[in-house]
Amino acid sequence: MGASASILCEIHAPDRLATDLAWTVHFFAGQTGQSLTAVASEDRVSEPAVTLHLQPGQNSPAHPVWCLVCRLACLCPQARVGILVHAADSFGHVRTSHRRSA
């Protein structure tokens, strides 16, 4: 099996917590063998959040990314962990025809 695609991880948290969450995400990604690109913004948010962007092939229940998600959710209780699964590239290229009613 080839190398897995890099996972985009958005982190929104205040001040130092964003840095701590980024370190934690990278640590767990390394443990689960996942390639990860983290983008942290030190926002003044009411609830810290970590959002992982998955490609269509990564949404299989057997994919190791779910181990990463589980670890983050369990071991980072201060942050809301979310998952965004993107649609296949061909999804946006479907053409539809519209008929006018008389």
C-alpha cells in the first residue's frame, strides 16, 4: 500500500493552548503513522476545536486515521474534535439539465 495522503488539521484555540494542541496532534499522528499538516490559529474562541479534513478514501472504518481521531477525542478533553470528510473530486463535475415547465 502506498503512502497515505497528508491530513489537514485545523486548530482553533486561545493563546498557548493552540500550540499545545498542535504538538499533541503531531505526536499522535506520528504514533498512528499518519502524515499531517496542522494549521493553528490562536483565536479567542469560547471552545477550542480540532478539525481533521479527510479525503474520501480515508473515511473507511478500518483506516488508521480513526485511531488518531479516537486518541485526540479521549486525550484532549479541553477541545472539541471534529471530522470533515470531503466528497470525491468528480462529485462537483456532475452536470444536470434543467427543463422549463410550460
